[in-house]
Amino acid sequence: MAITFLLDGSEVSAEDGKTLLEAARENGIEIPTICFHKATTANALCRICVVEVEGMRLLQPACIVKAGTGMKVQTRSERVVRTRRTILEMLTSTMDLSESPEIQKMMREYGADANRFPDSHRRVSEIKDDNPMYVRDYSKCLLCWRCVQVCAYDAQYTFAINFSGRGFETQIGTFYDRAIPETSCVLCGQCVAVCPTGALKPKREFLLEQGMTPQQIGVLNSGRKKRK
Ligand code: SF4
Ligand code: FES
């Protein structure tokens, strides 16, 4: 069954049960997302997708709120744009987003000032290089939860990583901070594939950035295979 509602002043229709994000995209209106990924269950953590719905006091996350008949939705009102800009400014004050071109593009689009907030809560983390497939740099992690979700119920059912800590101390990691080879991780790479910020990076890409040549990486890998 189709429902109809007002989206940025135009009447649109969508299949019943679609979220505002899905309905907007199907009708050619782009709403920015960060924590949302089509392969994972929407969790509404980042709030960059917020929209204004007439009659609702708070802005609503479009990635989880269902479209409904008669709704009046604004996806780019002044309040929405200001809120998205502030979210981006807060994000960039707490983590290194230099390797996230999509978020950098959003920063430009929304006129976000990277220096608006002090960086006293900036996430600092050493690079964890403990397995042959990928490295982890949690100073770039924005806690979108995508990696945890694909490692768990959304794909792999491996449960090698999860959240720990609270507030500014919240971080993603393995149980008891164990090295990856000591966990249930099967090196499937799905977490790396969905990470939007470069916090999880293929080892090869990391080594190339460190200045190693493809030949040197090949020698390293063949030595590893022989040791197996
Ligand atoms: S490591 Fe990447 S995918 Fe995982 S929560 Fe952090 S930013 Fe998201
Ligand atoms: S994309 Fe909707 S809350 Fe993150």
C-alpha cells in the first residue's frame, strides 16, 4: 500500500513502512547519512540525517522514522541545516576525520567550521597493528557501530568486537582489549568494508602509506605464509 505525504513542499508517495530516508531518496531528495549503511540495521547514532516534521517538537532521524500519510517534512530547513552543521563541528572536534572524504564533503557543503569547538576531548589512540589483514586506528573512530553490527547479527555472527566504556571514554574494541588473533575474529574484512572513516584499514593500504613498496609487501606476505 502506498502512502502520500509532503516532502519539502511537494506531495510524494512511498510504500507503507518505508523510512523518511528511503522515501526521500526514492523521490530524488538526498539526506546525508553517516552511521546508516544499507547493509546494517539503522541505529540512529550520529543524527546527521535529522529532518523537521511538522507537529513534532524534536528533529527526527530520517533513517529510522517511518514516513506516514499526511506528514509534512522539511529536509533542509534552516534549523535542520544549522543542526547538521553543529553535529559535523562536534564530530570533527573529537576525532580525526581527515580520511573520510564523504564527511569532508559534508563539512564543506554545510559550511562547518572545524575549529568551532575545542579539541580537548579529541580521541587519542595508538594504531593497533596486530594481525595480517587490517590495522585499527581508533583516533579516527566516530562510533558509528557499523563494524560491530556486521561482526554480529547483521552479517558475520562472530562477535569479536563491541563497545566498551561510557561517555567520552566509549570505544570500540575486542573483549579485554585482546589482540585480534586472540579473539573470535575470522578476518572476514566486513568491518573494514563498512568503516566510513579509515579507522579500520586494510593492512596493505596501511603499509603502502608507510612507504613500503608492493614488492616489499609481497616478500612480507610470502614469509608469513611460510611460517604457517
Ligand atoms: S571503527 Fe569504523 S565502522 Fe567501527 S565504529 Fe569506528 S568509525 Fe564506525
Ligand atoms: S544516519 Fe541517521 S542517525 Fe546516523
